Amino acid sequence: MIQSRTHNCSELRISDAGKGVTIVGWYENIRKVSKNLGFLILRDFYGTTQVVVETEEMMRTIDGVNKETTLSVTGVVRERSSKNAELATGDIEVVPEKIEILGRCIYNALPFEINQSREADENTRLKYRYLDLRNPEVKGKIVLRSRIVAELRRKMNELDFLEITTPILTCSSPEGARDYLVPARNHPGKFYALPQAPQQFKQILMASGFDRYFQIAPCFRDEDARADRSPGEFYQLDMEMAFASQDDVFSVIEEVLPPVFEAYGVYKTASAAPFVRIPYLEAMDRYGSDKPDLRIDLVLNDATELLSDCGFGPFEGQCVKTIVVDEFAATRKAIDAICAEVEVQTANKAYWFKVDESGALVGGIAKFLQEKKEAVVAALGLKPGDFVGLTAGKKLAAQKTAGVLRRLLGAASEKHMRRDCYEFCWIVDFPMYEIGEESGELEFCHNPFSMPQGGMDALQNQDPLSILAYQYDLVCNGVELSSGAVRNHDPEIMIKAFELVGLGEEDVKAKFPAMYNAFCYGAPPHAGIAPGVDRMVMLICGEESIREIIPFPMNKNAMDVMMGAPAQVEQKQLTDVHIAIQMPKEAE
């Protein structure tokens, strides 16, 4: 070993008995038996070792020391009389000849017990993240993240992808989220932006003659936190391929990801190639989501024609979706809880009824269905013991609400959800355009740089809302890992695509000058994708919060409570970059 130690705290074994050793680490705890006997636990990055204090002099050395002080212990290894089979070092202990304090913890009380840090309030954990990370369980997630990233990098290199880093300071670009802006000191009134993604740079690399690019790319977006999204910055396995099709991208991802998930994941089974491909419209119709969890075998049925006139007010004139669950033994309390959670997540109600053992429709909205009982049973293929969940509203709202209900019903069912695997799928054939909810105008649905299916002919001759794009999402266990696309590399098609949303040639040149000009010099067809590293590691670790697998995450309010960011700066710093602060007016 190095760093003035002979062994780490997970290394000594019974074969080392009798050796003189030096170990270092954090003073985790001590169990005192008497004034001259105590069992001290020393912890380092690798594990723990028991140190047996057997003299009053040594005990006096420890008596004035707070837990989490760093120590150096020099002594002799001996076999333990009472072994601990749960520890790697459980067969031995170290009898110290010298204990030296290396770094003193000056506080008598810790904000939380290290090995129980995950039970503490989240902001307290983040404020004292350096203590939280000492918890072996927390630290282990960060170690695993490092190994996963190394394996991803190795696999990409094996497939002849070239790792290239792209700029962090760049220009603001409409990527769908708010930019983080950086004032340019030497250019008053102008700003750099932190990249929301390396999108334009990687496409320009393809136009520059590079064939296969990747990087573990940092991306910056000023957006709100979610359980599966960290505010501020995140990392993605960014890749692009020249002279490539959608199938080429799929084949790379299908070769790279499943072995990594199987090798490091809490589940040891992942989808084999080829992944299931589901058109976007079909995904919404069958699963109520463009990120369906395929571990759940439940599907949506359309009952609009059957039930919109059944006399139940919320169904009248609305799209009605149903989900049939057989052998669903949930209590009324559990059903009510599921329906309440649907409303929390969607702001729309879910409804239900059951088929009892006699074949009667009971519970929930059953009383509104009695006159249509035979038609309902026949149309939905119902049998005794079946449970039926229902949603209603405009088509998209009914679908999305049913999608949430499907997921909750699947999670509550032992029969209809396989929990011990990673189920991947591709969502394909996204619409190129949509009508914006706020603007009421035609807008790009996903990535504006995508190639429309049918090319120029589709843009010139089809209803824009019917045009599909070569866009695709990668989904695993109901989590969207990435969006990708075959890129629009043809300047004429690009101009036409933007014209449909009210942007002319000059707008395109102004917003994307480098990429547009590069394409004017002969660009190859190219395609790419960028699976989120943070989300992948979250799934692999079986965590529900993305903050558990990020070394120094921000809290839900995009604040680094450990470092105190964001923070005020001195007036001189503002003057240097030509910025004056105008605070928002307080609400009257």
C-alpha cells in the first residue's frame, strides 16, 4: 500500500496473523468493556477493521477523540476469538502499539449517524454531503457509477467510436429548455451559454469527416428537478454516426447497454436485441404513455363507443379508456388510494368497477352500467373476478390518465408485473409537428433537426400534422433514457421544415449559422442518440431518486446547500462583466 499504510481496512486475513501492520481510516465507533479494554472500529474507503484497545494508556488516547476523527493505527494482527462471518476482516483484529491522530473531528455530535445517513432529511444530507458519502451504502453507488461509465467508454471504443470533447462555453440555442448564460467580459452586452447538449457540435463533426463520435457529455439546463431529473447539469452518453440510419443507431445501443445493465444491475436480466419497436401513436393508444413500462402486461382498450352514452356524466361525449385486470385482489382502500394517486399525478379522475363471483357488475360506477351489462362484458371480455379501471376526457388526456392508472395497477398486482428485469423498447415514428398548447400554432414536436419521413415530398404535399419524423426514444422500465434521431442534413429540406413553423431561411441561418453553413459544403446522412448516464445508473442501482447516484447533487430547488450556490457576488465582479442587477418587485 501507499500513503503510509501497509494494508487497507478490508484487506487483512487470518493468514496475516502475527504481522506488524499500519492501517488508517476514520474512527467509526468503540465498544468499551472496561477502562483498559475496548473494541474500536476503523473504517476507510475499502471496509472496516476491528482494533482491540487493551491498555489504559491506549484507552486514554482514544478517550479524548470524537467519532469520525482520522487515525493511524500501528500494531500486530491476531486471530479473533469471536469471529464475525459478515465482515471480510471478521477473522482478525489488530492490537495497537501506536495510535496517531491524523485529522481531528472537533464536533462531539454529528448531524447524523454515518451508517444511517439515508434516514436523515435530504437537505441535511446534501449540506453535509462529505459525511453522507462516508456511508458505505451511499459511497457504493458512486463507485458503481464510475465503473459503469468506464465500461460504457470501453464498449464505445471497441466499436470504433472516437471520444471527442465539445465546448462548454458556446452560444445560446433553442433546445427546448432555458439556458444558463455566462456574461462575456470582453464583449459587453453579449453572453456565452452552457450547452444544453452537444447537438450542433456533434453534427458539425459528422460534416467535418469524422465517422463515429462519442463522449460522456455534460449538459446544462435551467429546469425544475424531478425524481428522475437533476436540475442544473447532467451527463449523457452522447454519440453520432455518419452515413448511418436509424437501424445503425439501434444496433449499437442494443449491443452496448444490455450487457452493462446485466453486469452491474440489481436485476440480472435485460432485453436482448432487437428491442421491441412501438410507434408513438400505438404506444399512446395501448399504454397511455410514450415511455411504457413493458414489465407490465396490461393494455388499454377503447370503450368510447360503448360507454360514452351510458348515463355517467364524466363519460358523456368523451373518449373513454379501460384497463382490465384479472385476479386483482386489492381492497377497497387500496383501490381508492390508487385512484387518488392518479388524480394527484394527472389532475384527472380514474373510475372502476368489478365483476363478482356471480358475474354481476359491482362497486365504483357499476350502477351506471347495468343496462349495458351484456354489451360491456362481451366487449371487454370480462369474467368473474375481473377488475376494470376507466378514464375519460379528451383523447390525449384520457390516454395519459389511463397510462398512469395502468402503471399503478401493474405495480399493485403480483400477476401482471415482472419486477426482476430490465425491459427496453424503442418508441418510433414520432409526429414531426404538433399544435402548441400555449401558442395554438404549428410547432416542432420533438427535435427540429430531425429528418422528416418522406423528405421534401412530405413537407410539400402532406398535412404537416400527418408527417412522421425519424425520431426515436429509448425507454427502460418506464423511464425515458434518451431521445435520438436521423438528422436533417439537407439544407433545402431543413429550410422547408422550418418554414412550416413560421421561420424563414434567414431565421435558420441566424439561429444555426455554423451547422447550416457546414451542411452547405456536403454533409453525410447521419444519426445519433444520447442516453442519460444519470438515469441509467439510477435504474441499474434500483434507486428511485436520481440524487442518490450523483456525487454532489443540487436539491429540488436547484441549490447546492453544501457550497452555498447560487450566491451573491461582489459588485466589482458584476462591473467587470457589465451587469446590473434588477431585482423583481415584491408582490403587493
